[in-house]
Amino acid sequence: MDTRTQSLTLVEPIVTGNTKAAAAAAGATSADLWMVPYEQLHYDPRDNVRPVDHQWVSHLTALMIANGYDKSQPLHCYIRKVDGKDLIYVYKGQHRYLSAGNAIRAGKTLGKIPVVVRDAKTVERAEMVIDGYLSNESKRASPLELATLVAELRDVHGVDTKTICKRLNVTDQTIRDVGLLENAPVEIHQFVRDGSISGTLAIEQIRQHGAERALERIATGMSKAKDAGKTKVTKKHLHATSPKSVAATTAAAEPQRKIGEQHAKQLFQALQSVLHDPGFGKLSPGTIEGVHRALTGLEDLLDAVPARRPKYPIAKANEHGVYEPSEILSAPISKSTGRTAVEIRLAQIAEGDWEFGYSYTFNSAGGSSPCKRIDGESPGRYRTRVEAIRAAVQALTLILENSSASKAKEMAGVRRWLDKLFTMPDPDWTPGMAQETAQ
């Protein structure tokens, strides 16, 4: 796999600890957090710095309907005396307050709303205005940050695109757009991170010109921006890019491109996978002939044709919902440590229904994920053993390449092992599955 396109920083699995122990060690003290029925909260628009953004309210409403109210985001309130009654008024978090009301009216049960009440001694209009303004100085996720989030949900946690769209309240098109950025060269990622170009403009360039050409255009645009005393590339600098100069640069670089030994091996393995694919015989006659000609004289180097494996046992789950693996694949044993650094666990839950788990242990990093089906996941996500293996390889690659494990000595061998697994033929793959995947 091309690790250059897997440069988004993902977090390692979380190991939870004891809340009370951590609080005691930190010298923390408790404070009042009230859980209040929504109908007991009151709202005066004059208490809020900004006018209501109805589009933002609609967005938050959709998120609450899909996910519930985030209990880690309390509303900030104060107590106002009205007609002799002490009432709770929201002064910070008006959009969440209004969105919660919309979600409840739409039939969503949110439960009680978390509320922090301002000390009566500090209830002064000037202080509340300043506080409200500062709370509005928030930063929304950039396209690259969203791409990282989507990649982790999809490849590490196995969340499908439809669910991601619903939970984040984004469109399919948004997912496709940030996907272009996710798979772009690492140089484009860096340009976006350091602010040399906006994520939106980078996506636009990739969509119009392809990733490699977009990189050339952005690099040329940066030079023009610097000449103009600017630090950020805009459309103006990209439009000023001379097609002639780009073509000349590309042409000059062409003679230097050579297929090295590593690329030759990858091409050979790819052709071998095509030859051994169950659907090979359904390709056009010209393509079949081309593959045979390319491999003529190399027959001794070809692996044996993979046979359909015997049926694997159906895995059983324990009381925690974790499946006993039907098979364990281990990375080559490291000469320096005498042990394997990575394992992939495969469980056949039913005929044509596989799940995977994994574990990895390096001197500098470690983690694991059990063979377990998360609530809400549909069965049959991985229809064959090899399909589950490929998904495991993708998840492991994202985690390992974006953690301290990427610098471990054992990683060179692990990368080769993962690459071989990712490109292995699937003897259980059928033309019908290919048709379903295409749809």
C-alpha cells in the first residue's frame, strides 16, 4: 500500500482509567452541574451576543436527532427573578437550547439537559456580554480535519458512509470531497496544515486536475504568491499558472522516470493477482492475452494458483460479545525481539460473514481491537476471508503509520507483510460480489 496517501494522523485506541483516582491525583474539586428538564429552562434573546443563526440551529437539530444531546456541553445559565419566581435563563448556548427544543418537538427524547449556573455575584450584563463573545470564538473543523475523522470512523471503527453522513450531518458529496483530500499526496496535506492553501481550494484543484497535477499547480502557485509578497495561495495565483511552464516542467521530468526493482515487483504481483482472480476468464480476450504475454517466461516465479480453502469453523462469542478467532495471521518474527509485532484475528460469524480483530506490540506503542461486532453494524460487512483481511490491513496501516510505531525497526518487515496480504488473490470472490461492490 502507498503509505504516502495514508498520512492522516489518527489516534491510537483509548485505554480508560479511574475517574475518581485521576481527580484525586490532580487535586481536583467538584462543582455543581445541574440536570434540568428542558421545559424548565427559559430564554431571552437579549442575553445573547449574536442573533440566531437559523441554518446553524437546523444543523445542530439534525445532529441531536441522530446522536442525542452531548452531555459534555452544558448550557450556561443564570437565575432571574420573574414575578417572584426564581427561573433558570440561558445566556450562553442559545443555538443548542433552540436546537434541543426542535429535536424534542420532532419526537427525540433527550432527557434532562446539563446546566451550569453562574454565581449570582457575577451576574452583570457587561461580564455576560464578554463571556458570550469569547464563547463564540470557536473554530469549525477544516476539510483536512474532517477527512481524518471520516478515515478513522470508516477504516478503524468500520462505520459505513451512510451512518457517517447521518451522525455528522454532512452530505455524500462532502464525504467524497474530503476523500479526495485524504488520498492526495502528503505534500498537499502539509500545504493545507501550514495554511499555504485552504482545504476547499485544494479539493477543487484535485477534482479538476487530479492529485499529481494539482500538486504541481499548487507548488507553482505558491512561488507566484511569494513573488507577490503573499503567504497563501489563492485562485488568482492558480489561474496565473502558465500551462506552458507546467507542461515544460512535466516534460523535463519525464525522462527521469524509471521503473525500479521495487516497482517491478509490485507490478509483477499485481499481474499475478489478476491472473489468479476467479473473474479472470470473464475479461476481454485482448486483456487476457496481454496478461499471458506479460508473464511468459516468468512461469517459475509465479505462486501456485490459490485453491478454495476448506470451510472454517463458525466462531462463537463469549459473554462480552467477543468472537473466538477462526484463524490468526502473524507478522514475521522479528530477529531483534524474537516475537511477532502484529497479529490479525479472523472470525467467521456465519457463512459469508466475517469480522476481524488485531493487536500490535512495539517497544514504543501497543494496542488491540477484538473480533467484536459493534451494535448497529449490519452482518455480512466482509463476505470473504480475504475481504476481512484487506479491511484489517487498512485499519492497521492507518494506526501504525500515524503512531510512534512507524519508526520502529520491525516496521519494515511488517509493511512488507501487510502489503502482501493486501494484494493477495481472493479464491472465494465471485463475479456477483464484484457487481455488488460496483453498485
